[in-house]
Amino acid sequence: MTKETIATGVVHIVPDDLKEALLSHPDVLATWNDLTPLARNEWICWTTMVKKPETRANHIERLCADLLQGKRRPCCWPGCPHRNAKTQKYF
């Protein structure tokens, strides 16, 4: 059994539930690893910022589907607030 490499973001690491989803879909994993670190960071932040577990699961499903459709960043997402020191105080 080979261990797959999962690229991380700039600020965020890949959470375990997202790792499981990426490892279970090799084509999604290949697309994920092809993204820029900033794009991966946006996806991770978009996935983890929600409060409800069911919403998070929906975001992970949508992430996989969107990556397969060729999308590189989350739709309608203003960006990761954790990268900007001025906005970090809100999170």
C-alpha cells in the first residue's frame, strides 16, 4: 500500500475528514495537488469555517464535485480571512 501525498494550503492544514474524501477519489486528489497553495488554502478555509457538521460534509462533497468540474476556487467566497492580519481579530 502506497501512501498518497496530499498538498496543504498556505495557512491551513488539510483536516482529517477532507483527507479521507481526497484519498477515496484519486482523480479529485490529482486535481487537488495540482492547485496552487493559495487555492488549496481557500478550499480548506471554506470547508472548515462552517459551524454544523452536516454543512461541513456538504462542503466536502461540493469541493470534490467542483474540482472534478474544473473549478479552482470556491464560488462566491471572498477569500480566507486568516491570511490577513487585519481580519484575524474577527476569527
